[in-house]
Amino acid sequence: MKILLASSEVHPYSKTGGLADMVGALGKALAQAGHRVGIVTPLYRGIAERFPEIRRVDWTIDLPLGGRRAQAQLWAAEPIKGLTIYFIQQPAYYDRASLYQENGADFWDNGERFIFFSKCVAHLARYLPWQPEVVHVNDWQTALVPVLLYEIYQHLGMTHPRVCFTLHNMQHQGVTREHILRATGLNRHAYFFHQDRLQDNFNHSAINLMKGGIVYSNFITTVSPQYRGEILHSSQSYGLGHTLHVHQGKLGGILNGLDYEVWNPETDNHIPRKYSINTLDDKFANKAALRNRFWLRDVLRPIVCYVGRLDHQKGLPLVTHAIHYCLQHGCQFVLLGTAADARITNQFHDLKRHYNDNPDCHIEIGFNEDLSRLIYAGSEMIIVPSLFEPCGLTQMIGLKYGTVPVVRATGGLADTVFDADHAPLPYGERNGYTFNDFNHAGIESALHRAIGLWYSYPNHFRELMQNGMRCDYSWNNPGGHYLGVYDLIRDK
């Protein structure tokens, strides 16, 4: 099959979150399964310098954008056989210090930046020599692609445009003003400003790009089955509940996978000591290295960690409370995270100063992937107390590295972590600790049980670590599910 994916970020070239990991890993998995795959993404600042194998293509894209024309240069790389990454070079839009924000605020022209990107994706979908059969777009930044293909490009010779649209996070929908319609060439104001098309469900003078993707795509997926139910039946739809209910017949949930060629303690060259389920004792050489890195004392205590964005979604009040609780109950704690919001950064710098002289705690503000790997490998437990979590990869990485996850049972966390005490599964399939209520008592209940098992029943805790390492959250299963979706919509 011939498949074109589009995303505003793709690992390893650009990344702010799980969207980049998903698109990069899915594209690779599909190509390795023998399919012809392309991925389209912007050429952000620094990518060409960090990846010199990316080459300029003799293809200039020239498109109308409102009352003017905008140009872009196409670049490309082929990291593995069957997979081509196409980069859209447009310096005015993408040659910036960050992908979406400056000083914690969204760029004022994000709507225009990603409308142009969507137009480039639709243009490639129509004119690439290998003619993709299915276009797979992701989140609001590419949600206009199915609208453009249906309303414009099918009249230019693309007679059977088929689009899969994946919702990664409904908190960000691309709500913007009507000038965007003029920029796209979708000029029929009354037609598109309609409740059945692009008009926002609450602000009737705004258009909602994510809504357009939901309405016009042939199939919609969420990044976990649990998240599908949550956006249909709770406030996690962020105002698009009615639209989702109207289109729920084409809405499915496919759990993201983890790229085990990237995240695997047996092959990870970035950790001091590689290990496997059969050589689990070698994990503790990484624990010693982690302590040495952060000057933590060498005592008989478990290390609990948090790795990830410092964002409201991630349950920061519970992260902070967990640090205090763990230090008061015989644990060491390591945090690695970065925030886009300066106020959150300041809060965690205050917390870092508070615990600066504590030999059992280290808080690292920033992000470094090599350091994150040492933390995964050197810790015994990892907390993921999210307010909501469409999928989450942190807990999957923890499982693979034998680091027992302690998570709130929401979204993809509920689909991947099964409580050691209460899950309705055989003990060999239980792999962590979960809690339901978003409060201090909730996370304390899970931590109390996890810490208690580590101290009182170390052999059982070791079995729990091994249960997690046996889990298969590779891209084998989700890749097959996506191919099923592509087959379904291609043949309709």
C-alpha cells in the first residue's frame, strides 16, 4: 500500500511530545512491513545541520495564500528502504527557535503557518509521482488537509482522496478567525461557517480546524481505546463532544506503540550497563550510576522518578506531592522535566532550591534524552499522575526498562498499566500500580502499596518488574490496526 503521513513534528528530527514519536515510529513500522511510505513535516531550524543526509529536491512549491502567493522548497531523506521523509522549507514560517511558542505564548501566526503546511501536504498528496492511496494526518496542524482534498483537489484530478485523521490531544484544536478561509482558498463563507462543517461549536465567529478534520476525514482514530471513550463521554472533548457523537461511527481507538529499536535496555548504548529480563541485576549498576550522577547517597532505598513535560495535563500538583511523600516514606526521588510556562518553571526551581541539600532528591529542570535513559534504567518506580493522558509513552518506556509505573488510570495509562493488587488479570499480567481519584489520597494509596512491596516483598517486586518487561507494546499490533483502517477507507 502507498501511504502518506503528515505531522507538524517527527522524531528524531523535531519533537515536543508523543506526536513526534508516534508518526516517526509508525512510518518506520509500515515501511519495514513492505509498504511505500512518505512522511511530510516542516524543516525547522537546525534540522538540516543535524541531519546532513537530508537533501534539497528539485521541487519548489508555489501556492496561493490569501491575496498573495507563498513558496516553499522541498527537501527529503530516506532513512530506511521504503520510507521517505519530505521536509517543507519555508524560512519565514519554520526557521524559528521553537516549533509553536515563544516565551510561553503561541506564535501569533500559527494558524497561517500550519494552513500553509496543510496546503503543501495536499499538494504533495496530489502530485507525488508514486501517488499515495491513503493520507494520514495528525492533530489540528494538519486537520485542514482532508477539507482541501475533498473541496479542492478532487476537482483537480485527485478523484478518490482517502484520509485517516488521528486525534492526539483535543485540548489544542486550532480555533482561529475567518481570514484563514481566505488564506486557504476556501472562500465560501456561508458554506464553511456552518455547524456541520468548520464553524466552532461555541464561538460562531471562529472556525475550528480540528472539527474540519473530524467532519471531512474518512476515519478518525484516537491514540488509545480508553481516550476514545473519554472524549465521547466527558469534558475531555473540549467542546467537540457533539461533533464526535455525530461522527462516532467512523471513530476508533488504536493504542500507540513504542519503538523498541530506540527504547530497549538490552541494546541501549546510552546507559552504563545494558540488561534484560534475564540479567535484571545489571539494572542496579545503572542505579549506582544515577546516584553518582546526582550525588544521591548510597542507601537501601528505592529511587522513584518523574520524566516528562512540566505541564498542567501531567498532574503537577500530584507530582509535587509525590516528591514530598516519597522522601518522607523511605524513597529517593529524581525529576527531569521542562516547562513552556515560565511560572511553572519558577515553581520547580523553588522546589529544587528547597531540596538542594537533600541527599535523597534531585530535581533537574530541562531535558536531555541521554539523561532520561539513565533515569529510566536506574529507577525502580516511575510516576505518571496525569490529569488526562491520550496515550502516554513514559509508562511504556518504564515497563520496558523494568521500572514499575505508578499511574492515574486515565486514557492510555489505563490501557497499559494493570494494578498489582486489583487488576482482574492473572498476576503474571499485572505490571504496576494505578489510582483513580485526582487527589493526594489517590496517589498516596498507590505509592504506599508500591513502596510497601519493595520493602516487604522484594521478590514479588522483582516479579512485577519482569512482568512489565515482558509486555509487548511494540508497533507490531497498532501498525496492523492502522493498515486495517487504511484498507477499510481505501476500498470504500
